[in-house]
Amino acid sequence: MKKIYNDVNQMVDEMIDGITTAHSAFLKRLPNTTVITRSDVRVQGKVGIVSGGGSGHEPAHAGYVGEGMLDAAVVGEVFTSPTPDQVLEALKAVDSGAGVLLILKNYTGDVMNFEMAKEMAEMEGIKVEQVVVNDDVAVQDSTFTTGRRGIAGTVFVHKIAGALAETGASLEEVKSIAEKTINNVRSMGVALSSCTVPAAGKPSFVLEDNEMEIGIGIHGEPGIKRVPIENADQITTTLLEKILADIDYSNSNVAVMINGLGSTPEMELYLVSRKVSQLLEEKEITIYRTWVGEYMTSLDMAGFSITVLKLDDQLKEMLNKPSKTIAFSN
Amino acid sequence: MKKIYNDVNQMVDEMIDGITTAHSAFLKRLPNTTVITRSDVRVQGKVGIVSGGGSGHEPAHAGYVGEGMLDAAVVGEVFTSPTPDQVLEALKAVDSGAGVLLILKNYTGDVMNFEMAKEMAEMEGIKVEQVVVNDDVAVQDSTFTTGRRGIAGTVFVHKIAGALAETGASLEEVKSIAEKTINNVRSMGVALSSCTVPAAGKPSFVLEDNEMEIGIGIHGEPGIKRVPIENADQITTTLLEKILADIDYSNSNVAVMINGLGSTPEMELYLVSRKVSQLLEEKEITIYRTWVGEYMTSLDMAGFSITVLKLDDQLKEMLNKPSKTIAFSN
Amino acid sequence: MIILTVEKTKKWMREIQKLMEENKEQLTTLDQAIGDGDHGINMERGFREVMLKIEDTDYDTVADVLKSVAMTLTAKVGGASGPLYGTAFLKMSMEMQGKEVDETVFKAAVKEAVEGIKMRGKAEMGEKTLYDVWNQVANFLEEEPVEDWGALLEVCQATIEDTREMQATKGRASYLSERSKGHVDPGSMSSFYIFQALMTVVETED
Amino acid sequence: MIILTVEKTKKWMREIQKLMEENKEQLTTLDQAIGDGDHGINMERGFREVMLKIEDTDYDTVADVLKSVAMTLTAKVGGASGPLYGTAFLKMSMEMQGKEVDETVFKAAVKEAVEGIKMRGKAEMGEKTLYDVWNQVANFLEEEPVEDWGALLEVCQATIEDTREMQATKGRASYLSERSKGHVDPGSMSSFYIFQALMTVVETED
Ligand SMILES: Nc1ncnc2c1ncn2[C@@H]1O[C@H](COP(=O)(O)OP(=O)(O)O)[C@@H](O)[C@H]1O
Ligand SMILES: Nc1ncnc2c1ncn2[C@@H]1O[C@H](COP(=O)(O)OP(=O)(O)O)[C@@H](O)[C@H]1O
Ligand SMILES: [Mg+2]
Ligand SMILES: [Mg+2]
Ligand SMILES: [Mg+2]
Ligand SMILES: [Mg+2]
């Protein structure tokens, strides 16, 4: 896969400049950092919300910075958690005294780097809470292992926590709604082709023409199993059944996200969305709202993930609040 | 390139169902047609706006249907203009008596099919005007040939005409602002890889690992020339210079769109955006607003296009008006 | 001599369908070289739909069959070829209205079809489009009796070959300017199959 | 016997940098098999930055050098390996504070590093991570004098080999469950290079 870049070691830095220049109306880069914040950062009295992670998942996470969602995104190298000093800069920039919620995805690297930053920030007197998203049902949940990883469901956590924070809620309230969202969101993905990390220069794995990788994450790590490729309805059914088996969705209202991993055309994503609607209707689960598009990608990987979030009235209200960001506007 | 589908001949039909089901809050499908309209279609007193074309360009065109933009999109087979009867259905559905503006891209197929529909609609007493977008500077402009084709600049025409129509302007006024937009918008693209039409099952063309295709359209048709691949800044400079040479942008304010063709990661698009900003600043052309993302794709093609629209106060005002669509929200 | 009857016209369409199906990939490959790679797909879909429509319908006249063909192609093909072939068959149908299709009527009908394509596509001879083939067929028929179908097909083939070195100025291939040279025009090739099918039909005894 | 001086420590880092650069692709390939394919890139970047930082800086003590190393790795690597190696070198530095680095101090420092990795990564022996290698090195040093560096490297290599058939329960490879078996752990391999570089340095005369 050919890439468009100048110097592979400067790609992330130039991307950050590109993002903050293109959207200077509401985003800015903290000088000499890899932190992107709202241009009106440090909103008085508001709990700050910071997320981030390796790059290569665009529009995540900078695409969710803005009114009603994140206050800052900390950008790491491709597929590599950002370092504690950068996260610390973000925490310092957004805290207006009301404290900051860190939203991270459950990867060892992210957890360690963000926790180090949290400790440093607390030493500087900033109140920091953190929540860890782990929505990927492809991975076995267990306290003896790293546990599940966080994937596209994270976007709902950003939206909902961000919306509540905007109302002036306390750090505890914002943390609690983020945790409620995490407890009620499940996802699973499939890859039809690998991604290529620019600095690696070769695909992370190789799939034959008739193969797909079920239970893929968002870092080009291998999935759960490799199987012959099936049709859209079959793949969708496989993923959705695994999601629905994980928590009790019966009679509930849900938000659905069909997330493209990078190079799967929207046309194909909508075939998936169509089947998800049919299956949920059969099971008498009511779709409250659906998002279809690229929200949490894996560079140029072909494939998609399905996310289903079980809603209550509070979550519905927050999902529908206004947000002004690059990739999630209400 | 592997594809996610059920029956290749049903892909477009299932996609339309997928789109209108996922976004039933504001979109619907006209029964037994390939027409997607606003769910509140036939807005009283408002000039209707209809666009469309072959599919494979998603989010175009259904992604631009909604308040403040299109009233209907007519969907054809992959890369194939929709047929006149379908366009006619759209015209009939949206006309509230104020007339309808047809926005089409300059392809022989689109022009012939839409013109046939226009004739039929006029026989049924509907006032129809049409504008033809031809923003691609890669193609030589000439009255003896088909002329230039329409690519991503079309999205700005949708936005601006749609915004003015929403204010209750007359068909003549809406047509005239659409034409002004067309006269002031230029684009050019590059491909790093071909797309694969699902029913064809093989790539439309083959590029070697070190090659790119300059002046690509959005249908997998070959571009203007095949050259060794260059770095992000160089490619961007080549395309932008061709655009800037075509009309006089000096001292003007512009809107910029960096449009991904399908499988190019956003990270790479932002490197392009960064360089465009630098080059325009050097030339003292002021960027009023920038859009970066996938707006007019070519299935799973890798590559991008740059669009530059020269603005006056009226165009600025219309660009900033609210719009509620899948892919272009203000 | 009667050239087309209702039955023969249906058979003509059946033969076209067969040829389009068999040559779907070839037409698509030709269109990939200088177009968007859907011409075979479009033709196969169009004539499949035509057969679905006409196979079990009763028609009184050849004109009625061809009108059905024209409407179906127009409504099911799209792209550039849909309106062009739709117009061609519609014009033929109009010319045949109320007449038996003998040599004179047939020739007049083809001439009308050619005018229709020209009007619809704003095409001229030598622009590397299917108009080239239809125009040469009409010219041939103006001079020759309709008996020598082999010669007519040779005219088609020579015209297709002529399109190879042309620079396209109409249709999608025109975007390529110079680079459109070196490939034959896909629409000219599908037009050839239309006349080849016709030959098979008129040369077989009922 | 003095094991590390300021100069030797710098040389150690230089050797690590060389090995990480040379083996960048190997480490990345290992990480592609059961992780996300960036471990070589991370290590190469990290130690390149370390050298940029320490090469031309004057340090009074080994502890100072290693503190710089730790801060740089923590700030420039990210991912899982950044905090882990950052912590390892920071703990070593803390243990060496105000001391000459002889055998006893060195052994105590490695032990501290191992504790640091364990604390930071919540790792246990046998979870298929770089902790395995560090832990085995510490165990070896507890029994043996530091002279036999060849034997120490053999311990590393055996441990790397042991990770091959393990099922990962920590780090990114744990997402693969069963499928993580059959590949050695990339972090264990980069840890090997760290000790290999150390051997080169301590075995050369100044
Ligand atoms: N203006 C025109 N006049 C006559 N024939 C044309 C014209 N434009 C295109 N064609 C014919 O249509 C063919 C392409 O048809 P097709 O691929 O089905 O449609 P599209 O170009 O819309 O994809 C060309 O090969 C050419 O023969
Ligand atoms: N919890 C942990 N404890 C100890 N080592 C770990 C842990 N998690 C991961 N590692 C080590 O880190 C290595 C991966 O590092 P690297 O690829 O740079 O980071 P990432 O996994 O974030 O991409 C693994 O091979 C493993 O040895
Ligand atoms: Mg990583
Ligand atoms: Mg076409
Ligand atoms: Mg075509
Ligand atoms: Mg890794």
C-alpha cells in the first residue's frame, strides 16, 4: 500500500499541524506538544475531558475535540500510546479547577502512560479521574489478563461524557455516566485486509483472497480467527450475535455504530447497517439512532466493526446534545 | 480487493435500503425507485434541488440530502448514471410548484439521462433548470469535446444552492448562485491505486508500486499521466499549481476541500491540507474554511483531490448556513 | 423480402443477450482501458432486462417489440449507452410503425436510429464512439442490398479497428485526450454484437 | 570491580542504539506476528533519542546518565515498552544514586529494575513479556558472579525461546489467546539486545 507523506518520522507531527491549521476556527495545538485542544480550552467551571492514544485511528481522537465532546486529544506515534509528559500537558491545559476525566482504551501502553501522567498531574494538584473503555467482545474478559481492548465504542463514551460535562456536571457525575456507557457498550470487528504501518512499510499480516480475520482490533494485530470470507449478511450476523450474547439487550433501545476500518467503501458499510437493522428488529431491540462511517480506523485496513450501546433516558439525552467537532456533529 | 456484499446485482438496492433505514429520522426512499429524499420532501414554496449519479461515490450523493442541501438524490448503478424515469420520480417528488434545480456533473451519461428526465418533467408541467458541474482542471476544457468532468467541487454547489433555496429564493436565483459557484470552483486529483468495480471483480487499472496517476477522475478511468510517485508536498504542489493557474485567485478568500478517494487514511489527507495551507499563504490567498475527509469517493481507490472555491460574501454566507445531512453538517 | 417479424425480433434480442453475456468481460475490459469499466455490465444487465420484459409478452408488430426494447434499455441501463441505444431502438420503432419490415423499411429504420444517436449524443463521425459503427452501417446499407450480411459485419469490424487510433472527443474516453489512442471503443464493439446477432437471425430459416 | 562508569554507560547506550537500529525490522516483524508491528520502530526511536540527549551531555555519575536515559525513554517511546524500560532504568538509577557501580550495586540495581517492571506492568513470570527475561537475568545474577556474561546471554536466549510456546496473558499479545503461541515475544528480544550491548561494553577494555 503506497502512502502519501514527506518524512515518515515527521508524519504525526505534520498531521497535527494539518489538523489544527485546517480547523483553526475551533482547534489549536499546544505549542511544542502533540496535544490538540479546543481553541477555547479551559472552559471555566467545566470538567475537562481528555482522551488520546496512538495515531492511525483518525478521525479518532482529534476529530472528537470540540464543544460538547473532548477538550483535548493527546496524539501518539502510529499505534503507540502517547507519553506521560504529553498527557500531563493536556491535563494542565484543560483543567479549570473542576477536575479532568481521562478516557482511555484498555491497552497496556495507554494505561501505563496515562496513569503515570495522572500521578504527575495529581502531584500538581489537579483532580483527575479515569475510565477505561473495553468494548471489544472478541477478546475474552478476565482479570488475570489484560482483558478486553477498547475500540469504536469509545466514541460514544466521548460523546456522552462530553455532553454531560458541558452541562456543568461534577467530575464524579461525568465519570459515572462514562462508566455507565462503558458498561453498556459492546463492539466487534472483522478485517478483509491488513493495514500497513508507514514506518514498517509492509502489511502487518497477510490475508489470502478468500480469507477474513474475525475479531480484529484497530492496530493490525491479528484477530481471533481466520476463516473463509462470507457474504455481508453472514459476516454481520456472526459479529452481531457475539455482541448480543454478551449483555442482555432484550427489549432495550440501542444506538448502533457501523464503523469502517479505513478502506471499506461506505456502500459496503450500509449493507452491514441494513442487516443489523433487520436482525435487531427480529429480536425486538429498537434502534434509537444509527451512525455509519469511519469513526475509529486502523490506517488503510479493509473491514468494519459493529457497536451496540444499550440506552436509558439519560444516555439518549446526552447522545442528542449538540456537539461541534470534525467527525461527530449534532 | 475483497468486497462485502450479498448479491452483486443487489448491492445498490441494498445500500439504498441501508441508508434510508439508518437515517430514517430525516431520509426516506421513494417506494420502488432508487430515489432518496428528505423525509419532509416537497417543502412548500421552496425550490427543489435534485442531484445524483452513479453510485460508488458515497457519501455522494445521498449523504448531501437534508435540510439546507439537496431535496433528493437519484442513485444509479455503480459508476452508471441513473435512468431518466428515476430522475423524473425525484423531480415529481420534490416539486412544490416553485420549480426544481437539477445539479449534475458533466458526464455524457448523466447529461443525457438527466436531460431526458427534464424534458419529461417539463411535459408534466414542472419547471426544471439544470446546472452542470465541470470543476476538474485535469481535463482540457473545450466546446468540441465532452469538456471537463465534475468531481468533488460538486459538493460546494450542493451546499451553496441548497442554502439559498432554503431561504425561499426563486429558481432563477438558485440557478444563478449554482452557476456562480461552478464558475469559481476548480479541482484536481491523483490516484495511488485503482478502484475495483464490484461487478467487474478486477481493478480498473494497475499501478506499479512506484507509480501514481495524476489527474484521475472518480470512476477509475485512467488519469492524465502516470508518473513516479512523489512525496506529499510535491504531489500537493503539482495539483494546486494546476488549479491556481486556471482562474485568477489572487487576493481572494477561498474554501478548500481535501477529498479522500476511498482508502487513503485521514492522516495522509491532513499532510496534503497542511501543504495547501502553506502554499496558499505564500500566494496571499486567504483560506476561509477547509474541509478534509471523504466527500466524493471512487469506491476503494487510494488518492485524493484538492478543490479550491473562490468566495464572495454571498458564497461565504451560504457556506456557513446550517445543513443537516449525513456527510455535510454545519 | 421480410427482414423482421415479431418472432424474429424477439430472437434478435435473445441473440444480443447471449452475445452480451458471453462478451461481458471483454466489453468491461475495453471500457476499463479508456472508460470506467462498466460497459459489459451495463449491456448484460440491459439485455437481460429486455428479455425479461419481452420474452413472454405478446406483441402485434415489430414496432411494438422494439418500443418495449427501447423503453427497457432506457429505464434499465443508464450511463451513456442506455439513452443512446434506447434512442436508437425507439427511432427504429417509430419508423416501422404500421409497416411490415422489408428491406426499405429496415434501411430507413437504421437511418433513423443513426440520426437519433447523433441527436442524443451530439456525436460526429470519427469521435471514437458507437456512432461511428452505426453511421458506417447506414452508409453501407445506402449502397448495398441487405443480403450481404457478412460484408456488413466486415464494415463494423473495420470501423471498430478505425476507432483504435482515434483520439476520443466525446464520451468518457475524451477525458484521456492523447491517451485514448491505442484502444478500440467499447460501445463500437457492443454495436457490432447487435448487428452480428441480427445476421444470425435473418440468415436462419424460421 | 567497577562494572559501569559514566563513559561505559554511554557506550552501553550507544551499543543498544546500534543493535536496535540493526534489528528494527526483526523486532517489528516479531511484533507484527502477535502485536501491532511497532516494537522495532519504538525501540529505534527511543534509543536514537537517548543518544541525542546523552551523547554530548556531561554527567557526574552513572546514576545521572541512567536517569537521563529513563526520562528520555519515558518521554519519547510511548506504547507499552516506553514506560516499562523507562521505569527499569529509573529504578536502576535510583539504586545507584551516590554509589560506584560495582558488582553488588549492579546486581541490586537490576533487581530494582525487575521490581519496577513488575510493578509498572503488573506482570508475573510466564506471561510472555519482557518481564520474563529481566526476571531470569535477576535470578541468574543472584546465583552467579557477573563475570560470565556469555552464560547470562544464554539465560536470556533460553527465556526468549520459552516465551515462544507460552500463551500471552499480558500486553497486546494477550488479545490473541491461543493464537499467541508459536511466536517469541518481541519485548523479550529487545531486552536481550540490552544485555547483549552491556556484555560488549563490560568485556571491552577502556
Ligand atoms: N456522446 C456520445 N455519442 C455517442 N456515443 C457515445 C457518446 N458518449 C459515449 N458514447 C458511447 O458509449 C460508450 C460507453 O458506454 P457505457 O460504458 O455503458 O457508459 P458510460 O460511459 O456512462 O460508463 C462509449 O464506448 C461510446 O461508444
Ligand atoms: N504488562 C506488561 N508487563 C511487561 N511487559 C509488557 C507488558 N505489556 C507489554 N509488555 C511488553 O511490551 C512489548 C511490546 O512493546 P511495544 O510494541 O513497544 O508496545 P505496544 O504493545 O504498546 O505496541 C511486548 O512484547 C511485551 O514484552
Ligand atoms: Mg504499539
Ligand atoms: Mg459508467
Ligand atoms: Mg462505462
Ligand atoms: Mg507494539
